[in-house]
Amino acid sequence: MALYTLGINFCFLPASAQMPANYDEDKIKPYQLPDPLRMENGKTVTSSKQWEKQRIAILNLFKTHVYGAMPGKVAGLTFRTLSVDSMALDGKAIRKQIAVIFGKDANSPKMEVLLYLPVEAKSPVPVFAGLNFYGNQTVHTDPGINLPTGWIANGPTGVENNIANVASRGFQTERWQLEELISRGYGLATAYYGDLEPDHAEGWKTGIRTTLAKSLGLQAQEWSAIGAWAWGLSRMMDYLETEPLVNARQVALTGHSRLGKAALWAAANDTRFAIVISNNSGEGGAALARRNYGETVEVINTSFPHWFVAKFKEYNKDPNQLPVDQHMLLALMAPRPLYVASAVEDQWADPKGEFLGAKHAEPVYQLFNKKGLGVVQMPDVNQPVGDVVAYHIRSGKHDINAYDWQQYLNFADRHFNNPAK
Ligand code: GTR
């Protein structure tokens, strides 16, 4: 099978991705999922009230065994507006660029947030938030977007020697559908994930896990790259809460692939995110770890040793020993609306494992009288299902495209009752 159809991004291709993967349902080893409702004392959670405690217990298991610690806000967090343009996108949007500075001192590490808001909004707007792969300038050709100065993975047009140049503007326009979001009354907030930690095995040495170790009171090895990216999303939320043009109670957190894993981990920790969207997040995201289909725990830990805590590697040979599985991560979103999406040609991410992740989160949603997917089997291609927990598998490859965004916008319209649309 071509690597492309496996959904592997060419510039991130790890050697171990070439290890043979299983794509045969008949070869899935038997497994038993841990029950998210089963408490440590052996009793079963029967009410949403009891779930509050169980939720913390499960969150702690994920910290210990998978993603590592999640520190709180850093002291002296500062927001500095770098630019505002009220006539962006041909007069349709306001563009703001904000430095989120992780400390009082101007030399503290920082992340740059790019925010677009519809000009026509009459009240604070709901916003889609998420990290991007190659810098803010890749989400649109708008020449006013600042170029990132830090390390970027080589591969895309306009990235040379790990530095982005003007030719990278708009490289991932398709993936963000910015004009469509604006025309439907939504804002978009994004930041480059490398501002938090460059995505390679040594990235932690220059990322916030090292530069903020002292201020956060945490050693780099106590958390993970996914943890650092997720932490950044919460700091983006801290900023959005101060922005009068944004309705911070209506922030839909999105993420594609590894950034989908980060989005799920961020929303598990931070319940301010009102909607959570996992796009093709696969292994370590929405897909069940116990299913040996496509990417496995062992493969992901070998290819990307920095993504998770060291302890997660102990489960390489036998994920059945994990005290959690990814349906429990998805259950941590309850009762918030959750959308899980797969793509047919993204078998590497195990679409069925992603569907089952969402399916097995349902009992927790039921504690809140919230409907789940409403189906037992995976739906047909391009047939979205579900209400508070929703799912689709679209045709095509590992990606986030116009079709996915249409579903997410409809989903947000439904749950936010967006007045601006
Ligand atoms: C792949 C990785 C996946 C997924 C993907 C991506 O190489 O194996 O887990 O995260 O990268 O982020 O595009």
C-alpha cells in the first residue's frame, strides 16, 4: 500500500512506519476494554455526580501512563497585541495577531496567536481554535500574517533549512477553510505548534518543557510533547477569555492527526473548551489502543518517542495491560459535544478503532442523558451520524478538508445555536 494512502505525511515519515502493519480485521487480537464507569473500589458509577470523581481518577491515569503531567497557568502570563487589521480578507474579517508570552519578562518563551473574526458580527462570536503544522502563514495567503521565525519541519513549499519563507503562505489554506468559517459567523484562532515544542525527538530541549521548567516547577521528562501542545491550547483559551469580540463559552477545539491527539488531551484537562473535534487523530487520539490495526502503541512510541511519557512505552508489547484505553479519553469530554472523524484511505489511523472509541464513550454521556452516536455499526462513507457524540468517515485520504469542515460547522451551529449566522 502506498504510504500516501496510509495517511502518512511525507515530511514526518518515521522509519518504523515501514514496519509491517495489520490491516486485517480477522487478525485483531482479542481484547477487553476497561470500563470507564468502574471505580477503583469495584463499584459502578451510576450518576453524573459520581462521575465527577471518576473523571479525575481517569484523567490521572492518562497523566501517569500516557501523556504526562499537565501544569497550570504560568505566573506572569501576558498578552501583547502585535497587530490589528479591521479590513482583512477583503473587508470581511478583523485580523489580530497576539503574542501570548509565558512570563513577565519580554524574553520569556511565547506563542503567537492568529485570530480572525467576522466583521459583521453583532455580538461576541463563537470561535474554532486549533494548532497548525507549519506556521500561521500557512492557513491563508493573507500577506499580513507574520512568518514564524522558529524551527519548522522541512517538506512543504516555502520551508528551507527548517525556516519558513513567503512561499509557504497559504500552504494549508484547504485545511482551514477560513473564508467559509467567517461567512458562517465563526472566528478562527490558531497558533503554530512548534512555538511550544519543535516536533522532533530533541525538540523538548528548546521547547517550553525546558524553557519553562523552572517557572512551571516541572521537569521536561514529567510530561510530553503532546502535553506541551495541549498546554499551549489552554493558554490560547486564557487569551480568548480576555477578548471582548469572542464568546469564550463557545470555543470549538479542533485538531488534525497528531494535533487532534493534542486537542483531545487539552480538552480532557480543560473543560472550558465547549466542543471537541478529533479529525483523523488515530493512535494516541480517538482510536482504541488495544486494536492492533494500522499504527500501534509500539510503532507510535518508536517513531515519536517524545510524544508520550516514558511509561507509555511499557505497553508497547501488550496494550492490554494499559489501565485505560482511548474511549476513556473521549469519555472525559462528556457532557460536551464531541465529533470524531475518520477517512477511508486513512487506514493507518484505524477508522474503525476511532468509531469504537466514540461508541464506547457513550455510557458516560448517558449519565448526562445525552444521546450517543445512535448507531451500532460504522455508518457508510460520507454519512455523518450522532447528535452530542457525532462521527463520520469520509472518502479520501488522511487530511482535513472542506467536507470535514462543513460537518463541523453544522455541528457547531446545532450546539451553539450560533446567533451570528
Ligand atoms: C503519522 C503518525 C500518526 C499521525 C500523523 C500526523 O506519521 O504516525 O500518528 O499523527 O503522523 O500527525 O499527520
